[in-house]
Amino acid sequence: MLKLSPASHLASPADTATYGEYPAARGLDTPPGFRGRITEDGPFTARPFRYHVYGGRFCPDSHRLAIVRELAGLQDIVTMSYVDGARDGRGWAFRERYGPDPVNGFTLLREAYEATEEGFAGRVRVPALWDRLSCRVVSDDARTIGIDLATRFGHLGRAVVETYPAGARHRIEDIDRRLGATIRHGVADRAHRAALLDAFEQLDARLARMRFLLGRVLTDADIRLWVTLVRYDAGPQRHPHDQPRTARVPAPVGVRPGPVRAARIPPHHRLRGVHRTGRAPARLERPHRPRVQPGLSPHDTSPYGFCR
């Protein structure tokens, strides 16, 4: 059990009877509230201990950033903490399970958004990148946060793997557009089911002839897909519609049973090649999905509905 200081700021337990349900997201393409980027000469530059990532262990995007951060050697450069997995009308909160907010002492993640924009009326989501220097949210666009972590801190961290190399960026984004979007969407109807099966077949064909999605080296293309695919198998099958790969959608050829082969990242988050460098792999609990959130279709299998 985590021992907390009496001065720790923690939210009360999630209580939908008192605070209501958090409004459902309108699909997976809800635009980010903030889109700041880390650059060489802009308002947000790469400095040690300047930035903090607020994430959620239930969230594929947060999982991806944790892996990218680890592989970029930024554990002591960019800090990270996690909100609780239960949510009511107040949004994401800090509770005893993962501890208080170590940066600002906020009890609700919404406080970070309201500190950035007074009267903020948008969606509070994870992951979100916080800037200690300007005391504001830089971005809650997971895609670009991951790219910036992988590319802007090379002079500060000792990267294990360059996950977003300049020569492969167009191919990483091409795979994400062609396959990643379909797999993130999950199964909502027959058309999406057919598209998902086709995407699995393409992944199998590609991985039958190469170690990783782009060849011999792990890249962000592998990480983006894997953090989604692993959640098709995660957790007990209390809700069959949450388990499309095992309950509703046949597995890709050669993948059954066990974790999805795509991205070739072994179970328990031990990234291939990391242990050979002497660096510890990212320590994350087995991904899970909480109960179905209001507003999501009972046939919507996307793991991304909970980040938003």
C-alpha cells in the first residue's frame, strides 16, 4: 500500500451518483485541446526536468509515451505520473492507487487545463504534457508528444533505440494511416470488422518477411500498433465485446493464442533489445480496460475511448 503524506492532495472516490457521468467523446477523432510543440527556438524548448507527462495506465496513447520515453532514455529528464482509472463527471483524478499529482498537487486533471486556459470547456484527456516553466499544458495530442519525446531530447538522454528516425518518418506515418487507424477504431459494425480483418492480414503478411514493421529495427510504427493490439487480449473476458480478437474477431494467421505478434514486442513489456543494453524495460502493469463508459457502443471495441 502506498504511504502518503497527510498533506497529499487526493480526489474523493469516483461517484457518478453525485457528480454524474463524464460526457462521452464523439468518436475517436476528438481534436486535442492544446497542440504545442517542443522546438529549438520556440516557447517550448527541450530542457532537463522541464516537462511532465500526465498519463493513464488504461490508455494506449499513454502506454506508447511511456515506452518511447523509456527508449529515448528520458526517465530522469521528462517525468511521468498517472491518473486513476475511474472517472465521474469531474473527469480524470488523482487518487491513492497511483498517488497524488507530484508536480502541482492538483486533485483533478481539469485543474491543469484550467490553469492553462481560464474557463476551459473542452475535454480533459490523457496523455497531456505539462510545462513546469510556464505552468501550462503544452499539448494533449499524443501523436506529436511522442514524436517530440523521440526527437527533441537526443542531446539530453541516452537513447536505447531511435524510434522516429528521419529516414523512416514518412514510412512510419504511412503505416499508421493505412493500418493504425483501422486497428485503433476496432469493431463497430460489419464494415469495420471486415476492414480490421484485412488489416490483420496485411500485418501478418508484412511480419512474415521481416522482424519489425519497417525491417530490422523497432520504430514508433511498431509501438503505436502494439499498444492497441495488446489490449484486444488484455484482462478477463467479462465483456466479450471488449475482446474482439478472442471473442468476436478471428486472430490474424499464426497469432493465436497469446499476445498479438505485430510489432514483435514480447509480453510483460520487455522490449526486444532493451535488456541487452543493460537498461531496464518500461515497468507498466498489464493493460486493462475499465467498465464500458457511457456513450460508447456495446459493439465498439476501440481501446481509445477511455483516453478521451
